[in-house]
Amino acid sequence: MMLRIFLAVFVSASAYFFFQAYWGEQGVKREEELAKQIEYQEQINKRLKVRNDALRAQINDLRRGEDAIEEHVRTELQYIKDGEVFYRIVEK
């Protein structure tokens, strides 16, 4: 009789600890979820880092001189110099 009670308590405790180790707050499932979240955030961070590096390079170019400013004005605002002809091709 005592052995059956001990066995029942042991099996119940083992089942409880297994459940907690796998599905509990700090279990394997939670660890997998956090790993996925970390991976997703790292991808976002990489994209933002590339974008920030490009913006930093553009800022440095603009600080360096008139050539970068002229290029920016010509491409973004479509300015032209005296004596140049601007052609715009419109697709139908």
C-alpha cells in the first residue's frame, strides 16, 4: 500500500515537472518562442543598420562638398544647369 502511494506521488510529480519543463513559463516551448522573436528582431535590426549606414554616408557626402549637393539637387529636384536640356520620358 505504501509503495503504491509512493509510486503515485512519484509519477504525479514526474508528470508535473515534465509538463513545467516543456510547456511552463521557462520551458522549452517558451525558449523556442523567444528564439524566434530574437531572430525576427535581429533581421529588423540588420535592415535598419543598412538603412542607417546609407543615410550616414549620404550625410557625409552632403557635408563634404558642393558636388554631392549638386548631385542631390539634380536627381531629387530635377534641376538643370544653364545650357543643358532636360528631357522627360513619359510612358503611356
